[in-house]
Amino acid sequence: MDTKEAYREKIEAKLEQLDARIDLLRAKGREAKADAKMEASRRLREVQERREEVQDELDEIQESGGEAWKDLRSGLDAAMNDLDEALSEALDELQ
């Protein structure tokens, strides 16, 4: 990505996709049996915390000046990957 704005748009599009998967996790948790429901609830909290961390990092990039945002990009990319993996694991457990 060449520009901060293009990168931000790319991340926001990915976040929308992840938000849809978080909604799916929430729905599966409601449908789960009692013991699985507790685990789903724990995983949902974990995923939501990671989602908030990603948003915080995206906000930091948006507020950064000049080329400084490029230095922050790798941390946000790693946070996005962590969020995606945590969400995939949570959804797999509820299958």
C-alpha cells in the first residue's frame, strides 16, 4: 500500500469481514450447550478484546503524521493476523 488512506481502507474492509465472523461466533455461542456456551463466551470476550486492540492501532496510524504510519503498519498487520487466528480457532471449537 502506498498511501495511509488506502491502507486504512484495506484494514477497515478486513475489519468488516471479521466483524461478521464475530457476529457468527456470538450466534453460535447462543446456540451452544451449557458447557460449550461458557467457553464460547470466554472466546468471544477474547476476540472482542483483540478487535479493540486492532481498532486502537488503526486509530494510532490514522493520527500519525508524515511517514510515521509506515512504522506502525507491521504491528497492525500482526494484530490483524492474531485476531483472525483467534476468531478461526473459536469458530472451529464450536463446529
